Amino acid sequence: MYLEPTVQRGEVRDRRPVPCAGCIVRQESICGCLSDDGLVALSRLGRKIHLKRGTTLLWEGAEAALVGNVLRGVLKISTMAHDGRERIVGLAYPGDFVGRPFGRSSLHNLTALCDAELCVFGRGAFEMFAAEHGEIEHALLRRALDDLDDARRWLLLLGHKTARQRVASLILEVAERLGRWAPDNIVTLPFSRQQMADILGLAMETVSRSFSQLHAAGVIGLPGGRQIGIRDMAELVAEAGD
Amino acid sequence: MYLEPTVQRGEVRDRRPVPCAGCIVRQESICGCLSDDGLVALSRLGRKIHLKRGTTLLWEGAEAALVGNVLRGVLKISTMAHDGRERIVGLAYPGDFVGRPFGRSSLHNLTALCDAELCVFGRGAFEMFAAEHGEIEHALLRRALDDLDDARRWLLLLGHKTARQRVASLILEVAERLGRWAPDNIVTLPFSRQQMADILGLAMETVSRSFSQLHAAGVIGLPGGRQIGIRDMAELVAEAGD
DNA sequence: CGAGCAGTTGATCATTATCAAAGACGGTGG
DNA sequence: CCACCGTCTTTGATAATGATCAACTGCTCG
């Protein structure tokens, strides 16, 4: 599945031919492009880490020492504004690649919104590996291009959507990216109202009001906590607009 | 400088050892990473095109047949919203790479805001070339990562900046990306007020008012047309905020 | 059981969109 | 060279949306 940090290099080469065989995000992550041999080599550079909710892995401005894949949980990509408020510029879901390889220090913080698991690599080691494995660079490129398309969708949202449209859009994104819902189409949001507000460029109160409106309209249910029941998916999509 | 479309393949191999030697954006573009041999090979796939202001090179949804580098001018990356209004999600300046290689059809239109020149390649041919030249994929990756950082800066702008901050930010970006200004720190904007509004997520009237305010504050001059005089750079940076 | 925090709801204010009209600019043709 | 037309821009008045300030609710955790 993965190489424990405690395992020494080279020792287990023969006993674990395909260390990532059980990885839950292997197909969706950039590792999906590698041959078994490549996976063995890469896994030797990586280790799995657990982050508790609220833990920050990468710091804005600091030399980003790590890159990696998200296995479980959701992380926020953020910066601190001059007024001290946090600005969230992106989210990382399972299968996403995080960190900033190649030049430039990290422009953003990377923080776990809920308990999370990642498979991380030292940046230098990963870059050297990538230099020797064109497939990985290609996979990274495709992903970066997709991330860019995603960021541009968010530009549309922040540039032109109303509060309700933004909230509906975010619910839909989480429902899609976190995939399987509980029965009754219930999605558990990994963020607080304030964090949603930071993501959507709104005030917390406005987010709350939008939820109430969507609830009153019968589009969603609010069973409590951070759970959202999607009562009328078609209408929710319509509310999300554009 | 570049290979004219009329020149036959293979004919000029020896007479033009470095066809891109005079290219104005060679160092800033992804081609900067190539050896002379690589440049010769790539230039054989490309051709230079001129676009008149308003011409659209790539259409949303259509199979994007071309990719390339911007040599001169500024292009907008846009989509059409349901209400028929245009939503601009990005700009491409000289040295930028445009188009969507590898999978996915283009999600956006690509349109010249002013007369422009590009060095373009057939997408398939370019992808094959990239597959054989890891340097190019690497350069594309670095650029895609930079573009992603840029897009996230725009997210901050659209998410949290006021109208005046947005306008000031855009003036600064154009001043920086279009580089050399005329005497008196004059920048010529490549877009109409309406286009600026589409870019900044504002109404055209609000953009106009913001200009008037910055003018009244003595930060900028408005000599006429699309020209902006930067009277007080420090203050303009302060106005741009965050 | 109470303290503290996240979330909701209400009232008011600020910013920006929208609607409307006047003014400036650029190109065209006399 | 100038007058005219259409388009782009500016300015004004009003309305809508969301931010801010404030009170209150419900929940969780000592």
C-alpha cells in the first residue's frame, strides 16, 4: 500500500513488488500513469502522513519542502490577507496533487479542513524522480491544466454569481468530489460556515441566510451539523446557475 | 525568426540553423528551454499568424486544433454565460502559451483584444513533439503552475477586492505585462470599459466611476482614449490593496 | 449545569448594479 | 477641413444585494 517512514531504503525491494497496490486514489492520482517498477521507485521516496483537522502542512512564503497526493479528507489552499482575514483560493480533495514543485516558494498555506491522509514526498527527491520519469511530468501537466480549468470556473463563480448561486455551487462540488453520499442524498460538508464564506467571498451571515433560503425552498434539507440533504438535485443545479 | 508557411519542409534545414533566433518572446516563452536543434525541429511544425482585433482563434466547446505562443498583442480567454453576456476568465500576453493540449476540448474562446501575432502549432503535431522532448513538457508544466498561481491571485481579486482595488490591480497588471510604457508612464490599455468590466466582475459604469475617482485622487491621468498615465505609482499600488 | 462557540435571524448601512441621459471620441463622406 | 453619425464613455438617480453590527438559539464539552 505504501512505505512506512520507518522502513529503510532498499531493504524491502524484493518483498514488496507493488507497494501502492491497495492505494485508494492510485487511479485518480498522478501515480496512475506509472508502471509497477516506477511505483516501487516512487513509493520508496514517499511516506503516508495523517493530519488532524486544522493542521497546516505547508506555509505561505516558506520554502515548500513537500509535495504529495491527498488520500483522504479535504484541505484548503489559502493566504492571509493584510486585514488578517483568511482567503481561501482552492480546495484539495482525494486524488489531488498538492504542493508546489519546481522553483518558487509556496504562495499559499495548505491546511486540513478535516482529518486527512496524504502520501507525501520530499520536494527535491520528487523533482529528481520526475526528471527521470517523463510520464510523471506529463501526468502533472495534465493535472495542472485541469486545475487551471477548475480555477477558472471559480473565477466565474466569484465574478458573477449571487450568494445563493455560490452556495448551491459549492454544495454540488462537494457532493461530486466527495462522491458517495450517505442514504437520503446526504452530504457532509467538511467546512464551517465561516470557511464557506472565505471560499465563496461572502460574509458568514450571508452563507447562513442562503442555506435557510434553499431550505425554505425545499431544495435542501438541514438535518443538523454540517450535513446537507439534497432534496431536489435538478433544482439545486438550476440554483447553481450558469 | 520563424518559418513561413510557404517554406517547404526540409528544404531550408541547412540555410536556417536557428529559425527562431530573432523571436521577441523566445526567452520568455516555453521555447526558451530548447536547444538549437530542438528549435529547428519545432519551428518546422509552426507558423506565424496575425489576428485582427476581435478575431477569435479558438471556440468554446470546439475541438481545439491549435496551440501556440503569443508574440504580440493581448488576447482574452472567455466563455459565454447563459444570459448571453461574456465572461472573461483570463488574459494572454506576449510570451504566454495558449490553447489546450492533451485531452479535453477547449472550454474557452480565445479572442484577440487588439491586433496580435502568434506562433501556432497543430495540436496533434505539438503533442507528438512534446512527447519526444521532455524539456518542453517540463516548461509547459512550470508555466501551467504559474498560470494557476495567477488565476488564484485573480480569485482573491474577485472574491474580496472593491471596485477601485480591482481597477487599480488591472492597470498594474497591464503595466507590468506590457512592460515598456510610453514617456510620462503612460500605459495603453488593450480593452474597452465593457471588457474591463467583464474581466473584473463589475458593471461598466462602476469601472468608469473607479477611473474617475482614481483620476480625481491624482493617482492616474486620463489623457484620452485607452491611455492611462500613472502619476503616483506608490499610491496606485496602495489602491490595488492586499 | 453552565460556559463557550457555531450558527441563525434581524436591522441597518454601504457598495455596486441597473436604468437613463448627456457628453466625447473616432471614422466617414461631403 | 469640417460636419455628422454611431459608438464608447461619463455622470446621475434609484434600487438591489450583500456586509456589518447585534441579539439570540442550540449544541458540545467540561
